Amino acid sequence: MCNRIMVLGVSSHWGKRKGFDDFVSLAKELREPYSVVMVGVDSNQQKTLPGNVICIARTDNTKELAEIYSASDVFVNPTLEDNFPTVNLEALACGTPVVTYRTGGSAESIDDGCGIAVDKGDVEGLIRAVKNCNIKRSNASGIESCAQQFEKNTKFDEYINIYNSILP
């Protein structure tokens, strides 16, 4: 049995707005048994990261990305501003709980059964949430239930019903 805990961050373009600085601060604080992985970092950003961060270049390969999400124990999205981040939904669809800030729509896709939201900019809160986030191993059905809320056919039917309800 592997005792490593893989902490994942994914962004198509890491920057201050996407929480790059806060993710780096988180990585600096996490030691064994945590492995920190960042997907989407560029070569210049790689040079500034702590030595315990495993860097993966941006990928458009959905199968590869799904495998990375699925292999992770917790997904961290420290976005400072976002409307309804797809990365949170991708993590949930792969059975991976989400730790995020209460910013924009970031926390709207999670509940106690599939993730933890902390106040914006609270890096210590992120660290505590990651260390307390054993949801994947103990509550796979809760994560699946969260993910099912956003299943495309279900959402499509909801949108059609809303549309029909406002028609004269």
C-alpha cells in the first residue's frame, strides 16, 4: 500500500490570479508523506518552484489529464477569482476531492462530501484542509454524488426545463 498523498494543482496558465503564489506557499509547507504536482507550469515558473514540486507541462490530452486527476488524493484550486472553474468539476468527475478558496463560483461545485472551501488568501487554511482531506479514501460515493450534479445530460434537461418554463 502506498502511503504517499498526492496533492494536485492544474491550470492552463498559472499566474497570480489562478493562485500560483498561494500554491507555491502550500507546497513549501507540505512534507512527507505529501507529493505535490503542478500541471500547466511553464519553464520559467519551474525554475521558481520548491524542489518538492513535480512539474508537468500543460496538456490537451484529456485521457492523460483524467489519469493525473484520478491518481491524485486531493485537488487544490487556490484561485483568487473565477466564475465556475472547470478544473474543480474535472477533479470531481475523476473521483478526486477539491480544496479551494471561497471565491467566485469556485466553492459552488463542492459540499462536505466532496471537498473543503476556505477563505480567500488563507494559505494556512489550505494547508489544514489538505491535511484533513481524507475524503477520497473514506467517501467515494459522496464525491460521485457531487460530480453527478453536473452530468451533461442532467444539466441539459434542467436548462431545457428552465427555457420551457419562461416561454409564453
